[in-house]
Amino acid sequence: MAVYSRDRLEARENILGDDQAGFEFRTASAWDTRREAERLARNHDHVIVDTPPNAAQEALPTIAVASLVVVPV
């Protein structure tokens, strides 16, 4: 899996089309992060959730359903 900056991803989507870009982005409120992560997991092998470092309210519901959590130090 490659990681692209948002600008590079948008350019890739424009060239290849949304379905061929390899990534799907979603936004969710603190109340919806767990549900959205579970929904995405049904159709994808990997779901990556990125939250601000001080956003425990958003992160905790998603951490509860995660099989792996990576925390930068």
C-alpha cells in the first residue's frame, strides 16, 4: 500500500478515476468514528484512522474496534 499526500491523491483520482485511486476518504464526527470504521472494514482490507493528537473523544471509539493501533511518540 502506498501513502499519498492529499494533493497527489486528488491528482491520481483525476487521472485514474475515484475507483482506481486505491484510497477512499471519509470524515466522521466523534459519535460516528466507530460506526464508520466498522462500515469501511466490511469492504476493505485495511482502514486507517487519523485523528489529531488531542482528540481522545474521536479516537477512543475507533481504538475499541481496532486490531492494531499505532501511536507516534
